[in-house]
Amino acid sequence: MSVVGAIGDWDERVRVFRSDDLDTFAVVTERFVVLVDTQMTLQNCQTILETLRPELATRGLLVVNSHQHDDHVWGNAALPNGTPIIALEASLSVAYDPRFQLSLEHKQREDSRFADVRIVPPNLTFTERFVICGGDLTLELLPAPGHSADQLVVWIPEIRTLLATDAAEHPLPYASETRDLEKLRSTLRMLQTLEPAVVLPCHGATSDAELLARNLAYFDELERRVNAGEMWSFEEVLRWMNLEPEKIAGFYRDFHKLNQQAMGAL
């Protein structure tokens, strides 16, 4: 676990915590520390909370679950009792789905790091928009469906910073369900209208505001090739993006394959 960022890259009130290929965030405002996602293990979440102890001494803790995927929310169990956990209402059906518990039990059999994890659902939910007034900064929680039905993003207008969570990724995002591919593209277009100066996704280790445009361009090119009956290999995708394969996580190969299948099914 490491703290990432330097003044000049993005506002110093936005802290980035990186573990392997996942970034999560804490926004330190005058009134609150807002933790956006809690990582996958109790240890990682505890490390974040310990790092933020000086700020938490004079501020309340609020937690936002961007969506109920294990790498983003299993750290909820490390939070102090009664911590407000904010999410979209759609997150509740995922958190209480027996398959989510079965997934955790499977992980616990494989890896001792998850032995103490338990599923802690959100306790404050919304459907359209939720605003946190932090005094100096405003955090707008906006639905961003596509990657998942309960996906949200965090927009901080005063510093034109978008915490894109999994709605955008470097090099490419994906829709968990075929039917959600067009929702994901619509979400990316909606996020562009915010005109962010900084875009921080949870995967890809970038702050480049052009990420949204690149993600959309990828889907547009994928659509063109699928409609033309052309195969587009992952290696070709990376060359098209001018990226070096050894610097890109291997699971993006599977994401591209899922996107191809989804595009062909539309």
C-alpha cells in the first residue's frame, strides 16, 4: 500500500492509495474525510485509516462505496461501527445477494488475507444524486451505470476533479453485462460534459483528463471493426493505443474480449 501523488498532478486534498493495480481515494475537506472505497482487505483499509489519523482527529469520516465489487468494498469490515457508508440504492441488491457471500467464502478458502472479511453493506443510499458539503469542497455523487448497475462517480467541481472509479479505466473499461455496454458509453459521454481537468480512475494509474475521450474512441473503433466483420486482437488494440504490452495488466485482454462479445450481441 502506498500514497501516490505530488502537488501539480492534482489537488493535495485528494489522496490516492495504491495497492497492486487498484487506486482508492480520500478527499480531505474542512468538515470531513471522505474515503472513496475501502480496498479488498481489512489490512489495506486499516492502513489507510491509520495514514489519515491526523486528519480524522478534527474531521468526521464518511465512506463512499463506488460499487459492490469485492476489490472496492470488502475493506468495509475494518471501518468503525456506525461509519456512514454511502452508495447507490442498487448496491443493496448486490451486497445482500447470496452469490456475493459465496464469492467471499471461496476467496477465504484460497487466501488467508480474507479470513476476517465480512460483507458490510452501505447504510445510506440514494437514487439520483447525493451531495456532500465539505466546506471548502463539494463532492457530488453521480450515478454512472455501465460497468455495473450500481456504479457511481465523484465529481468535485471546485477543483474540476473527477474520481471516475471504474466508469473509466486505462487502457479500457468494460461492462459487466452485455446489455450495459451502451449505458457505459453513455456514461462516458455524460462525464465528458463535466469538462474535468483531472480524471482519477481506480485502475490504470493516470490523472489524464483525456482518458474519457480515449475510452470512447476505443468503443467507437471497436464498433466499426465489429460491424465490418474484422477481428481486433488485444495486441492490435495496444498498438492502436501506442501502449507497450508489458506495462498493461493481463486481465485487460479478457476485458477486451468481453467488450467484443457485447458489441457483437447488440
